[in-house]
Amino acid sequence: MRRLVFLVVCALFAWPWISATGGDGLLSPDTPPEQAIDHYLGARLAHFGISPAPQADDANLLRRTMLDLVGRPATAGEAKAYAASAEVDKRRKMVERMMASGAFVRQQSAELDSWLMEGTKGSIREYLSKAFRENRSWDRMFRDMIVGEPEDVRQQGAIRYVAIRAKDPDKLTSDTSVLFFGVNVSCAKCHDHPLVSDWKQDHYYGMLSFFSRTFDVGEFLGEREYGQVTFKTVEGESRDARPVFLTGAAVAEPPSQEPDDKAKKEEKKRIDELKQKKEPPPPPTYSRRAALVESALHDEEQAFFAKSIVNRMFYRFFGRGLVMPIDQMQSENPPSHPELLSWLARDFQTHGYDLRRLIRGIVLSEAYARTSRWDSAAEHPPESLFAVALVRPLKPWQYGTLLKLAAMDGEQLPAEINADEIDQRIEQLEAAGRSLASTFELPGVDFQVSVDEALLLTNGEKITKDLLAVGAGTLTGRLAEISDNRAAAEFAIWNVFARPPAAEEAQALTDYLARRADRPAEARRQIVWALLTSSECRFNY
């Protein structure tokens, strides 16, 4: 019966959208993104006769959304206020409030910086923060990072994306293809891709050609007017490469002439002088990096650029992309929901590459709000159907902030204080949490808690000093003032997990405190340690 009701509801809700499809067969462009997400995911679930997991409860959904949008969980006061609210649209208002905060800018900047600069030991977080505050479009951010203009204060720092990789053109080529276009072309460097017919050597060296004229000038980047990339085929044939985008479309460019040795020596001398003076070189009359930007943004048919960021955002907020792995967007690895990917890419393009709109649509969808528990007697559905939420490890800065927040007395952050004041206090906590964050690894696809992390949480001096010290404003200090064991246990659970205590866990902590009646202060420190180092704190679920 439950399955039948679900199919009927899907049909009823889908009907007005299906009847308003455009000429491309997709839902109407007027459909809100969250409704498009739920329509396409729901249609596929209905096709397989699967009922999705129910919606998460208020405390769970608030925690998940706040971790994703502002990089921290709710306080006990925030969770209680949200649960008590009877507003019909309280979820949407909560999302809008989070997205209007300074913490949203900091969290999104940290997320983008972590994957754009991973493996480089560099950062463009300051630039990303400015861009998010201004709601700068993703295509504009892409242009700033690839081309960059040092004199433009709005772009300062963006070009570090290229600059820190400039001495390794292969890495710059591979990273750019993966990060901005969702395509790993590195396997086509020595030969045509052995498994994917889409990628030939011409594609790899065509992409490399966009960066081949870029060179380092100390604190700045230069770009020559000349430079030809050549490569050898498997048959040993030498071939000149042309700038070619992933679509296979070659770029028409003005002719260039290779200077003689004397001219090259003079050029090197000028570059050395610029380095000493710390001055940027003059821009080229023709820029291949700028040509790459134009090629990517005018790829209307295949839309690598738009589809890649949509897929990556899905991966980030759902724990899985519509295309997996996320760097394998090619014809032999189709999306789980091709119409949804096409609809979201089209919506993203037609709304000016607005990241906020995309993020808002994802977190307001019913699919995002599903519980991560699968209590049905039916077999657990494949992850590719998005029927149940996936558990995701926290990023280092999220985990560091969560631990600092959970270890303080929640009464220090009452629900009634204004948004600006709480944001200022949270920003201070974020800064304090960075010391802890530096000890945690950035989670990958197959995340496992490292030995170093396990040892730190088990007996690390930093944990004892930073999180378990008894004093004013700390959770341990607050619990020392609560003589009733049950009340202390429930206060600790609310403070750390920001949710109502389950009867069995509250009883277990109460019993533990009773057994340690001879040393109540140490017993309370121990339950705080147990809660803080639990898996519930380590993951977004």
C-alpha cells in the first residue's frame, strides 16, 4: 500500500511539470531547481518501484544543513527553537538565513579552496571569500582564476590557481580538466585512452597547449606570443599540437613566429629584470589561457563547464555525484540521471552561473532532506538512486569548529542573541578550531579515520587541554555545577549533539555517573570525552 501511495503521489506532482516541458524534452525552465531535483530523482525511484527513506527529523536536518551551509552544527538552543517553530516554511527561512550570513561565505570559500588547491600547498581562499560575498558568478570566477589581471583588486589572488602550478604544465593541464570540466585526460598523454574512445592524444596536448606559453615571473605570470607543443604518437610520429578543447573543436588563433636564439636571450634578460623589480610583464596581444575560457563558456552542446560544477555540487551535498567518479564525465560513463544533469546545467547557465541558486535548490529538495537510516524491510537501494541520505565525513575545519563548539557551555550562545553577534562568536570559535583542524586529514572517497587521529582523540594532550579543561564557559565546568546525574547526562547530550537524548543513552550516562560517585568531576569529564570522540561528531548524517 505504501509503495502504491508513493507512485500515485509522484505521478500527481510530476504531471504539471511534465506537461510544461520545453522543446528539448526537459522540464520547463520555470521549474524551481528543488522541484526539478525531486521530480527526476522521484521518477527514477518510481521506475524501480522503490519508496525512498522518510524525511529526517528537525534536529537531524538542521544539523546537516548548517554543517553544509555554515560549517558548523546547531547549538542546543538553536535546535530547540527550530523544533518548537510551527512555521510552515521554517526550513526555507532557515536556509535563507544561513545563506545571508558571514559563516556561509566562510564555509563555501573553504570548500572550494580545499578542492581547487588540493595538493598544491597553496590557497586562494581570500579571493574566494570576496567572490562569494559579492555573489560573483562561477564563469567569472573561472575567468579570474585562469586569466587573472594583477591590477584588478577584485581579482587579486585568483591567478594563484595557475601560478602555483605554472612550473608543472602537466599538472596544470590535468587539474584544470578535472576540476573545471570533470574530465581526466591524463591517461591520453602517452597514447589514446585505452578504455575511453572520447579521449585521444590530441585532446590532452590540445589542452596542454592552452597553458604552454605561460611562464613564471616571480610574483607574477607571463604569457608568450609564441610556443609550439609537439608530441609523439604511439607509432613514433612527431606531431604539432593545436589548442583543442575537450569537444574536439580547435581554436583559430593568429599566426605566431618562433624568435631566434638572440631574441630569446634578450627576452630572458627582460624577464630577469622584471623579477628583480617585482613588476608584472606586459600582457600578450593574444592569450591562449583566455581562449580556453572562451572555448569552455561557448561549449553549449556538451556543456562540460556547467555539468561539471553541477555534478561536483551534487557530490558535495549528497555524498555522490550524478556521474561517478566525478572526473569521468564521458560518453562511456553516463550519468545516473541524465535529464536531471542536463536540466540543472541549463538552469545554471541561463541564470548566470549562480552558485547560490544551485546550492539553495539542492538543500531545499526533499531528496536532500531524507534520513540516512534505512529501516525498510526492503533491500537497501543502490546509492545511485539517492533514495536514502549518505553519511559523509566532516572536513577538517568543520570538525575542528564542531569540537570547540560542543566543548563549550551552550548557555554562552543562547538562541535569542542576534545573528551578527552569534556570527562573530562563531568566527572566533572557527579560528580557535583551526589548531585542531590542522591535525585532521581532508577526507577522500574512501575515508577512514587515520591512526594519528585515533591516537589524538584517545590520549592527545591537545584534546585534554582544548576540550576537557574545567573552567568558566566550558561544558565540563557547567556539568560540575549540576549535581543531579540524569540532568547532567541530558545536558551533555543536548550540548554536544543538539538533539533530544534517547532514553537508553541518557540512562547509560546516568548509570556511569552513579558508579563514579566517588569522583564526580572526573566522571563528567569522561562522558564529555566519550560524546566528543563519538562517530556522531565525526560525520554529517
